[in-house]
Amino acid sequence: MKNSRKAGIFDYDWISVLLFNLLVSIGIISIYSATYNETQTHILQSFYGKQALWFAFSYVLIIFISFLSLKSIKNNASLFYLIGLILLILVLIVGANINGNKSWFRFGSFSIQPAEFVKLLTVLGLAKLLTEPEFKITRYKNLLQATALILAPVFLILLQPDLGSAIIFLSLFLVFYRDGLSIVYYLLSFLIATLFITTIYFGQTKILISVMAIFIIVNLMTYVKFKKIYWLQTLFILSLSIITILGTNFVFHNILKPHQRNRIEIVLGKKKDDKGTGYNLKQALIAIGSGGLHGKGLLKGSQTKGDYIPEQHTDWILTVIGEQWGFFGTLTVVLLYTFLLIRLVFLAERQKQKFSKILGYGLIAILFAHYALNMLMVLGLFPTIGIPLPFLSYGGSSLWAFTLMLFIFLKFDAHRIEDW
Amino acid sequence: MNQKALGIIILILITSFIITGRLFYLQILDKKYKDLALKNAVKKEYIIPERGYIYDRHHKLLVSNLPVYDVMAIPKQIKAFDTIEFLKYTGIDKETLIKALKKAQKYSRNKASLIIPKLYKNEVALLQEKIYKFPGFFIQRRAIRQYHTQSAANVLGFIREVNEKELKKDPFYMPGDLIGKAGVEKSYEKVLRGKKGVKYFLTDKFNRKISSYQNGKYDTLAEVGKDLDISIDIDLQSFGDSLMQGKRGAIIAIEPQSGEILALVTAPSFPPAFLSGRNSSKNFNKLFRDKVDNPLLDRGLQGEYPPGSPFKMLNGLIGLQEGVIQPGTAFVCNHGFNYGRHNHMFCHCGANGRKVYLPWAIEKSCNTYFSKSYLNILNNYPTPAEGLDVWHNYLARFGLGQYLHTDLPVGSKGFIPDSKFYDRYYGKGRWAASYTISNGIGQGEVLTTPIQLANVAAAIANRGYYFTPHIIKKIDGSQKAIDTFYLKPKQTVIDQKYYEQIIQGMAAVYKNGTAKYSRLNDIELCGKTGTSENKTRIDGKIVKLPDHSIFMAFGPRNKPQIAVTVFVENGGYGATVAAPIATLMIEKYLRGKITRTDLLNRVLNTDLSEIYQIKAPKNNEKQ
């Protein structure tokens, strides 16, 4: 059935819009309680007031997006990507130095984090590259091109340095998978990551011996079953494993910085550090854990009110939700994200155009990485890295960047059957 | 759906599942975080109630509280300040200030330390006005004990900061709390201290208060400590102090019909305020180290002395009750008598070979009469061991040889030998009654504390029973809360009629006997002098020291209102020092004034310090 009417703002996927509004609202309430202060005078000087203002302004962005021409977005995608890289170079030159990181442009009392917006710009560039005629992700040359496209901003962001954002960009490799790249790459990456962590935890020799043992057993079993030994595959995986195991100590001790080593060791439980790096995590677990089933109620959280967790209104906002609304609260947030992500997968899948499909998966990858890594970090299952919880954490840059990303995709989705 | 899209959905679901599982574990399964959060954020603050006041038996205020001000400082917050001005306001010298600040710095930079302790209101007034000029310094109010008497330090006791042991023993206390360490402050600590109030606060990570916890739902109010009325008559007590000037020993006065202690004088002593106020620690050490005068020893409760002749009253009573002597019983006394082949018991009663009967034997303190009575008590049984144990049990009924269980925190048992003691010394069955003959006259192995002997006097005054001596009269204005142990009479199992015979003798002591020079004209008193021998070792040689002067008395004879025992170390004959002191105490209590000014002057002019110098030559050299 062909729709002759051009799609408008009201044709945006209402489920996603609803989830977006719910998450931002929960965020504002949480920021309100995280920064509540009885002597607060002006609403617009408060964090929740500002976040509400930025939420309101994000609707200005949404309306602005609705006037954008999809065609011009697609055609200028490479330019957007380049602008992104230029922004990242500029911030290294003229950016404000905050806590040793050059991640912010400062305009008077107002500051913007370009990396948040570069995520969208990179996704646009990636979509443009992957939709080039003759482009095939399974072709090594093309894979290399696409990889370089992702690693360029990663490299610039590492110079700031902002490890968290850099890791987020790596999630864009997930898009390749949907575009046809074999799962083997991901399994090998997973193997390397697993070996890296287990080697840190158990030590080099133990892992080396176990890996050898596993290979001998697996080969014997395959031989018994198939009467054949896969020499090439075995050799490849084995050498990759051994390089990883032997390289782990070098990477861990020579490339990672002491505070990064600390954070990994704290998550692995190899180190207890309740005063320094581990302090945040310990207090976060106390806040969340003490929330119980239904939480302590709005403004009743002793951890939250006592300001025990620095950055509890930004990266650690889940602690506020966990303490005040308990398991019900955190489960609600988890479910909202899960619904939103799965909904976005459905939307991406129904795209007629590859460009918007890649755009959709780019959004899913980045959103997913933020959601998963932030929560795993706050829950002590991933080393502490500074990344916000999308839509919930305090911060204009993050909120607007995600709003732009989400609504540009939703606009593409609304116009999916049109020929733009 | 596309298989790869499904793969991505599965990845999302697995991740959410892991997160949910972790949340479930943290928030529902693991219960420890609730406590940790409370421990983190909820802080208790105790409100220390005002300590109860202490009054004497006529409700005269003895001890109250005085606010004092500590100058505190938090080193981190101190900024450069005008030292000269600071010293001017506080009146301390520069070295003291520098020393205190260094010490504070060493203790903690963030926590408050004491810089100048216990300034009085007028001393701190100037600084209080100008404290804003000295950032990092603040003034903290607290209370110390204020004493309205110079006397009774041993009874009132003192308070100090709790030590580690007390902290562990009673969770009531927090470091820095004050606790009674002696006297009624100690024994009635739980009554005096009141009940602490608790306030719960939510605090932030810097330990700053944010708000009250749950609107004060769990807060409790402090309860002010209860006031005590103690049985001491403070005028009598301080009169006793003045009588004991220049002497060592004790005066105990008890109201026989209640067991209330009217005066508990120990000498040498110190004013109670000595252990309160700014120099209390220094002063305490001074007293503690003084092993010559030993002022922290309560001689009335802890001093163990041979009781001497007053003990004869007990042997008389037991002999009468046992039937081994009767009013008609007479013993011949010829400057004493021989017992065994080579042993002679001396006597100075002056009977010169005549027969001695009971009242007269007391009047003249006849050693022959009472040592023979004692021997008869023991020999009335198949073995002296059995007889001695019967004798021992009678004495135990008077509270001798064991703790009296007064309501003061210190005491001594004294000593009354039993058969086991001599069995151990001579061998079982290898001793005779005569071996222990000195017990008959209150010498030998027998030891009593002054309060035990005063209690004996009270029992005799009551003709057969006593109330355990105690210091408490009222708690919070009422007698209800007093331990009933102190309100129940204890019987001595000796018939009243035998007491009358002993009392007749004791009255004669005042009329014609050893204390006749101390008698009061219109009040009939009963008493008994005592003189107990004592020795000490000086440079390896045993030196005989002047005798202890002892007197036991009560009066008036028919309606006793006061029983007194006086011990004066090395005071000589009981009649010379102890008897006048006891009589003066009785007169002071009964009449409120002294008519025997001659006695008073004699006592006041008796100074034994020279004798005490011999006793402790070693210590004197050291000083």
C-alpha cells in the first residue's frame, strides 16, 4: 500500500518517542534527588532545572530535525564525518583543560563535549561508506577502510585522553556484523579479551598450561569424530592465544596507566581499595544494595543525600535510582532500555534503504555500549570508565547528542517508504 | 527476521539479563548493604545529662556541677593569629600554648584537640567575645564537680574520664565520658549519671550533619542524674576532720537504729575539690605517690588494726551466751595469771589478787578476766578447734572477719582466725586454746577495720542487732530505691540480757573507769578504751612503736543515737587521744555544741607527726 502523504513529525515511531520521554523524565527526577539541597534558591541554577531546560531545548532540536532534508544528510555524510574529525582536532588545540582532559569547548559558563556529537557524525560517515556502490565488508580492503574510519576518531579521542568515549566508538564494529562480517572476528576478539582478563587474574603460566590442555583435548575430540586434524585453524588460534597471553603482562604493566590497572584489579577483586579508586564503587554498591526491593523513597536515600558518591548525578545516576526506588526502579530502567534497543532493531530491520539501516545499527551499537558499560561499571562488573547513562545522566551534550542521533534515525524511519 | 538481527537482539537480552541478575543479587539477596548504608550515613550524637547532686543528711548541698570551658582547636582550620592577644585573653604562657598546639597537630589535623582545659566562666569571657579573631579555635562547655565542703573527700569520691577497661565493660560509656572513680560517685554511679539522650543525624561523606534522621523518630531525651542524700552529717564530718589534724587514723560514727554512717573520717585527708578542676590529674598523682601519708587510703574502711580491749566486749558476750561465764563468775587476777608453765598474761587492772566480776572487769579492762573467759569458751568443747569455730561463728554474726558490704566501693575483711588457720600453723590437733590466748584481749591474730568495730558498737547499743552500715539516705528524695539489704536488721544471736551486763560495764568505763576524764555531765555514755601494740621494721630491726589509741562508744546509754569508733595510729593509751575524740564527736552530734572545751583543746593540740616521721625514714630520705 502506497502512502501518498509525505510523512511528518507525527509519523515518528511513537513507542521510541515514549521510551525516550520516560527515560529523560526519570533522569530529571533522579538528578533532582541527587543534587537536592534545601538552600537552593533558583530553579535554573539547580542541576535538575538545567537538565529540564535542556530537555525542553531537545524538542527544539527535534523540530529542527523535522525540517532537515534527508537527502542532504545522506549526500553530505562524508562532510559531516570530516567536520567531526576537525572538531576533535580543534578540541585538542583550543579545548579547556578539565581534570587533565582536553575534552571540552568552553563558551563562557557554557561548555560542550564534541566527542558526544562526533558519535553521530561518525555513524553518518560510516553509513555513507558502507552504502558506497561496490563496497563489501567481507572484502579485506573495504573492511580496512571501514575500520580506519572508526579508528580515526578513536585515536583523536585517546589523545584527549578520554578512554570511555574511545571504547564507545569501538562498539561501531557491531555494525559490520549486521552488514555481513563473519561472527568469527567477534568470537576471536572475545577470546582475546577473555584470555587478557584471565591472565591478569590467574597469571601467565596457569593460563598458558590450561590453553595448551584445552587445545590438545579439542583436537583429540575432533580427530576421534572427524578422523582429521585442522592444522591451519588450530595453529592460527593457538598462536593468537599465546601472543595474547604473553602480551598481556606487557600491555597491562607498560601500556595501561596505574589508575587503569587499579580499576581492572578492583573489578577482578584482586585489590581492595575502599579509600581511593575503589571508593566510588564501594559507595555505589552500598547505595544500590541498600535500596532493597522497593527503595527508600524520593529524597530518602542516605547515600544520595550524604553525597557519598561523586558524580552521582552524571555517570553514577543508577545509584540514585537504585537507592530511592530499589530493585523495582532499576529493573524498570533496565526494561526501558531493553525495550528501546529491541524496538530500534525492529525499526532498523524495516528500513528499505541501507543508509538508514546502517544509521539505525550505528545508533543501536552506541546506545547499547553506553547502557551496558555504564551499568556494568556501576555494578562493579566492568572497570570504572567515565561514560554517562544515555538520556538519564545529567549533561546537555550527552542528551542532545543522543536526541539528535535518535530523532534523525526516527525521521529516516518515518520516511522509510518514501523515495528520498 | 534476519538471523544477524536476531543475534544482536540476543546480545542485548543477555546483557540485560546479566545486569538484572546483578541488581537482584545486590538489592535483594545480599542484605549487608542496608547496614553499611546506615553505618555510613547515620551518626549518633549523645546528649550527656547533668550529673545528680549530692546532699548530706540534713539536705545540705555537698556536690553540684560547675560549668567550665575548654578551649579547643582544629589544627587544619587555624590561620595566623595574634598570639599576644590570645595569650592576654586566656592568661596562659606562650610555651604552654606552643606545646598544646604541637600536640594537637600530632594527634590529628582534622579533629578537635584540647588546648586549654577547664577555664572558669570569668576566665573565658574575654576570649569568648573575641573568638572570631582566632579561626580554628572554639570554646566547648562542660561540667565539673563543684564542692561545697572541704571535708569528706573519701566519702564523696571523684569523677574522671573512663578508661579502656570501663569502656569495654559497660557500653553506656564513650571515650571522654566521666565516671565515678571512688566514694559514692562510684558506688552510686548509675544513679548519679542519669540517662544519655541520643540524637540521630544523617551525615554526608565529610561527616557533616545534613538533617535529623527520620525526623527524630528514634531520638531519645536525656534524663538528668538523680540527686543523692547521703547519711553523712557534714558538720560532724568536718568537726571530725579538725579533731584528726596532725594524726593518722579514722573516726566512724553510725546511727545504731538505722545503720546510717554519720561520719566517716579518715586522716590524713584532702579537700574533695583537690581532684576536680584544672590540676586534678597532677593532684591525683601527687596523692597516689604519697606512700608515707597514703591519703587515698580510707583508714576507716580499709585500715586493719588489732582491735585491742574493745574486743573484750565480744568475748564477754560470747562467754555469757555460751554459759561459760555468769554474772556471778569471778576470776582471780594477780597482775595477770599464768597459763601453762612459762607463760604469763599480764594485767594492769589493779585487782592485786582479788576476785574480778564482770562489770568491773570491763571498767578496768581486766586482761585476766577476758582471756580466761576466752579460754573457757574454747575449752567448753571437746577440742579447742570446735570451740574456736563456735567463737568464730559468733563473731561472723557481727560482720567481723569478712566484708561488711557497705555501699562504699572499698573495704577490708579484717581477720578472725578459725581452726583451719591454727591447724595450718601448728598442725591439726597440735594446738591448745592457750596458744591463741591473745585473741581474748583483741590482740594476737585478730584484726578489725574501724567501721567493723563501729558496727559492733552499734550492735551493742541496739542490744543484739545491727543494720549494715551504709552511706545512702535518699535517692531522688525518697527511700524507696534504697537496697533493702541496708534496711533489714541483722541479728547477732546473743540474748538481749547479756548485752545489758556488758553495757553496764561500758557505762562504768565513763563513770569510774579508763574514760572517766572524758565523761559528759548530763549524758550517760558507754565506751571502752583500747590500746593495741604494733611494731614496724626499720633498717631490718623490729621496733616497737607507740600503741594505737582506740575507743569504742555509744550514747546515750538508754536511747543510743550514735555509736562511734576512733582509731588513732600510735596515739598511745586509748584514754588519752581516742576517748576524748569519740566523746567530742558524740557531744557534737547530740548537743550541736561542745561544752568540754578542755577536751577539745587537748585533742586539737595533739600532734603526732613526729612519731610518724620515725615510721617511714626511708621515704623521707627519698624526698
